[in-house]
Amino acid sequence: MIYQKGDFIGQSYEVLDLLGIGGFGAVYLVRSRRTNNVVALKTLKDELLEDAEATERFVREARIWVNLRLHPYIVRAYYVDTVHGRLCVVMEHIAPDETGLNSLEGYLRLNPPDFSQSIR
């Protein structure tokens, strides 16, 4: 299931936007009804919910990510949760800057490093 703006994921999160869809699931911009904070929420795809190996791998990778805490070069994952029967990773949302960038990939596309920068 792909949630739309205005939908709720369980009783906890109001969907503000769909940020992207990847191999494991979708990432949404959501507002926590409990804290009123805006965060990103990664969910597992519907077809993987019944796959024990996929759910185990999702949880294992998410817990490793959460345990990295405040690493300066990655988005912070706060915790792993099950919301309305769906595995989720709650993480910080990095808002785009004034040029619309919020990823290393986007930055490098617009500002590719020269050879000396690449070596450094």
C-alpha cells in the first residue's frame, strides 16, 4: 500500500508527502501525532510483510542504523517500530536547502568534484 498525503499510518503518523520508493519499501514525510514532530518514516513493502527473511533483515539493518546514533555523515535513525502491523524506521528528515538539494547524490550531480578533490 502506498499512503497518500493526509492518510494516517496507524494512529501515530499523518502522511505529509511521499519522499521515495525503494527496494524494501517507501519513505514518507510524516507528522507524529504524539510529539507533533516532522520526521521521515521508512516502511516495508506490502509484499515483504509476510516474508520472514525480509522482515528480519529489515529489522536487523534498521537496528544497526539506529545504533550508529549521531554519525556526522548519515541520516539519523531514531527507532524501529511496528505501526498498524507494518515495520517502520523513524528517522530525521533532512529538508532540502535553498537549491533543492538534500542528498550527497544531488550535490555531486550539481557540483562534481575535480580530480584533486576526488583524490582527497
